[in-house]
Amino acid sequence: MSRMRSARIRQLVFGFYMSGIMSFLMSGVITFINTGIDRGFPMRWLAAWLVAWGVAFPLVTFIAPLAGKMTEATLSRFQS
């Protein structure tokens, strides 16, 4: 596998896990704040998480390169 393809696959796998974990935690917190914890909480959280992950993964995939460029631009201003 070429380095370029390997790097792209690594980026996609990282984005998959990162978006899944972040959307899971954030949807849980927001669901708790909005509805509290009762018997229906796990199902509401799951439903919210699936929607959030469905949005988060494509966004992370497309935004990660932009965020990387912004990071480099920001750090280059502080390095001598």
C-alpha cells in the first residue's frame, strides 16, 4: 500500500473513531440536560447518538484537512 493511500485510510479510521466517541459523549450529555435520566434515557441517547454520528463522521472527514491547515498556520506564527 502506498504511503499516500495508507495516510488517507489512517485519517478515515481516526475520523471514524473520533467522531463516534465525541458524538456518543456529547449526545449523552445533551440528552441528559434536555430530558433527564429515566427509563427511556438509553433509547433517546442511542437515537440522538446515531443522528449525531451520521452528521459528525462526514464533517470530520472533510473538516480535518482544513483544521490541520489552520493549526499549521496558527503555530507558524508563534515559531521563530
